[in-house]
Amino acid sequence: MAEANFHFPPSFKWGVATAAHQVEGNNTNNQWWAWEQEAGHIKEGAASGLACNWWENAEADFDRAANMGLNALRLSIEWSRVEPEPGKFDTAALERYRELLRGLTARGLEPLVTLHHFSNPLWLEKQGAWINEGTIAYFTRYVEQVVQALGEECDFWCTINEPNVYATQGYLMGSFPPGQRDLGATRTVLRNLLRAHAAAYRAIHHLQPAARVGLAHNLRIFDPANPSSLLDRLVAWAQDSGFNRSIIKAVWDGWWIPPVGFRPALSMRRTLDWIGLNYYTRDLVAFDGGAPETLYGRATHAPDAELLDGGYGELYEKGLFRALKRLSKLDIPIHITENGVPDSDGDQRSRALILHLHQLWKSLQYNLRVQGYYHWTLVDNFEWAEGWSLRFGLIELDPATQERTPRPAASLYAAIARGNALTSGLIDTYAPELRAKLLPG
């Protein structure tokens, strides 16, 4: 039978992605901790608790990542640790983050630092957080403090993770704190987040001219459920405009577009040195006249789709190539800052990893400027409103005992990273059913 090896560029970054509140443990001073204490907000009544115990012992997982042959790791700074009270910055917390960054570098793992990943200090939340324009100045002040303290250890920054998800889940769908369902508030929050990104971009470059600054965008594919239906096509277009195009148009072209707004935003133009892609799945969108909160679209999936755990969507690996091709129009470096699947019993993760990395390899054959891939995630973590019910880790975690058990996909990803290639031998070992689909002959 035919053999084939899908090689990646020599300088390619193989990493994993994490977020502070999901892994550090005992982040008691942010809005998510408070949200977890109220019944009904988190699936199965779960709480983050000790999480993955990274604040005390992240280095053990850094060792695991390094031993897998990885050369990059994305983590975030917890704003509520760094600035526990307005204008009061905790030097001990900043020193701990300095230790973490030095620990990554010492292990050959390039740090990518996210400055806001869904969590706010309680003092900020009590002031309305991102519904208030004043938060832009607070965020800029916090970013300046972090970069001044940690700039010697890092020059690779992600300002804000998934502003579209933060805004829609917290202010439109109500599943994230503060649990609102208000389209107008969603627009305001999204605009303030993107304005804060632009302000942070300028502040970082003032302090660190050679810095690489971007944001992580969750690009979800919206296809019409019935391509022959004008209404299905219109609502798919509208959802894509609100969730995807409005973000890119603002921070790249300097324009607000509907449904977020319709006016120039020139101060935000070209505030990206690179773009991060968080890709997971797609929606087939059908017109629903009773759903104004989702721009009259209802999400469905293909009848023959392979579905992911917990209603997370369908396994649709072709969407990764489509998303990369779309972002490539910016002609700046792209990093896949998140990609993975929830898979508690381990029957999909290896196959999904192979399928997505084959799409990544395909994008490189089209000379798309993809420079790194960060798998979500290294170890099972606290998955926001889904609690511990969704398991994304290459390594299984028992939150009660902190015991870690590598899943088969951990060995697969390690082999890919060490060899800088997806080989036919790995396909045969971890997902032999894909041989006919991926290998010629």
C-alpha cells in the first residue's frame, strides 16, 4: 500500500493552549469564581476549585509538555491576581508569572501570553466590566504593568481571547457571567473589547517595539442548512457577519459593520501583527422567525455528521482549512491558537487530531502563513459553564486527586511534534480507518 509523510516547516511551533482560571486553581477574586458559587450556573454543580493546580505546580505539566517534544505553550495571566484591587498591583503574583515564563523557556517551550481570557477581577465586574467604556483604560493600565514586569521573558502577546465568545455567551446567550440576554449590551461589550485590544496593541509596542501582538479569534463556520433557501443563506450570512467579519473588519480595516455598528473605527486599523485562530466546529443555520436573539438563525448539523461530546457540534475538519484560507487574506502570520475536541472516552481525539493536522498540512501546501498549532489542551481543565463535563485534555485529570493519565492522543501528538510530520505509520497505528481517506493508492 502507498506510504506518505506529511511534513511541516522546520521552524513550525507545536504547542498546547491553556487559560489561567481553567488551570491555576483557587482564583477566588474573579467573576467566574463568584459565578460558580451560585446554583444553576455550572453543569452538574461543578466548581473550578484547585483546577489543575498550576499556581502551585505548573512546572510538572511543563515537564510533561517538554517530554512530548513540544516547543511552545500558550498560557494566560489572571488579571485578578495581578491587580486584586483597583490600582494595586501584586508584585508576588507578577514574580510567580515570571517564574512560569522562565520555566517554559528553560524547557524549550516558547511562551505565548494571553492578557485576557474570559476572567475579570471582582472589583471590575462590580463596576460593570466591559459594558463600561472606562474598562478600556483599566485594561490598558494592567497590560502596561504586565509587559513592564514580564517583557524580558516574553515578546509574544495575545491581547484578548475570543472577544466574540465573551460577548455573546455573557450578554446574549446568558451562559457566562453576568448572564444577560441583551443584544444591545452584546454590541457594546464587543466594541469595548476590540477598542481595548487596539489600545493594548499600541501600549505594548510603545514599551516593546519588537513585540508580536495579536488576538485569538474563534472562527465558527456558518453554512446555510438549505443552500437553496434564501432565508437560510441570509441568516447564515448575518450570523457570520456578527460573529466573524465584524471582528476582523474592526481591527484590520478600521470599520464597524452590522450588526455591531456602521461607522469608521480608524483608531483600530491594522492593530494585528498576527492573528490567532481558535477553530472547533461549524453550524448549519436554518431560518427561525422566533429567534431574534440569534439573528433569526437556528443551529443544526448535517444528518450524517459525527457529533462531539456534550452537544459541542459536529466533527468538521474541513472547516479548519476554510478558516485558515479566509484569514490568509490579511497576509499576516497565523497561529492556530486553539483546536481540539471534547472526548471523555477517547474514541475521537486521535482521529480528529489526524484529520485536522492533515487540513493544516494542506493549508501549508497553498503557502498559507501558518506558523504554529496549539492543541486545546494539555490536561483536562475546568471548561467554564460546562464544568468538568467536557474533557479536552491529551492527558486525563482526576480533579479530586490531581492524578494524571496520558491518553493515546498524547503519544500521537508527541510523535508528530518530535518528527515534525504526520506519517502513514502514525495514521496506521492511531486511526487506520483513515488510511484510504488520507493516503493515495
